[in-house]
Amino acid sequence: MTKAELVNAIAISTGYDKTTISNIVEAGMAKIKETVTSGDSVYLRGFGSFTAKTRKAKIARNISKNISIEVPEHKIAYFKPADEFNNMVR
């Protein structure tokens, strides 16, 4: 499902126009990005949590050049689904 399909489905189920729903979805995603970028987590009960994880520095191989390179410590975005959501998928 794409974002446009999500907006359309929500608009149909709620009766609101697509423009309003699109603005709400965009604002929600922007707020989640802003919160996780600042180092906090977003927890949506029954859905999951969005956090930033720190990956440790490591040595990796560039196999095409046959050399080792150091990958510095860095942060990645991470989503962990709630147990309720995970159980529905299973």
C-alpha cells in the first residue's frame, strides 16, 4: 500500500476529503521524523515504536578492491512492532 492508497482508504472510511487526510498523514509522519531525529522515541500503543539505534563502529571489507574499511559509529531509524500487531501478522 502506498501513501496515496492509505490516504484514499482513510478518506473513504472516515468521510473526510483526501486533502485533509493527506495533510494529517504528512503532519504525523513529519512529527515522528522530528521526534526520532531529536533522540526521543514515538510509541503508538498496539502498533509499535519508532526509535533511533546506534550501530557500533566496525571493520568491513570492500571485496571488489580487496581492502578493509572502517565504518564509523552511526545511528539508524528503527521500528519495533507491538506484540499485538506482531500476533496479527502471524
